[in-house]
Amino acid sequence: MSFIIPVFRQQLMLPSSIDDYDYVSADNFVRVIDAFIDKVLKENL
């Protein structure tokens, strides 16, 4: 009888800040989104 070999499912660990990514430039639009989300989160606290 054969069986299916299980797949290793380790969770992906991402940095907590986009500043930790080396490949996100200072003028990348994702920084605008990040600043907007930070502002919304701070207003809701």
C-alpha cells in the first residue's frame, strides 16, 4: 500500500516593517500605503 508523503508547512516569517526589506526603495508607492495604514491604526487606538 502506498501513501502520500507529507509536505513541510513551516510558516513564513516576514519582517514587521517594510524598512527591514532591502529591495523596497524610498520612493516606492508601498511606503504611502504603509504610512496610511499606520495612521489609521493609531487613530483607532
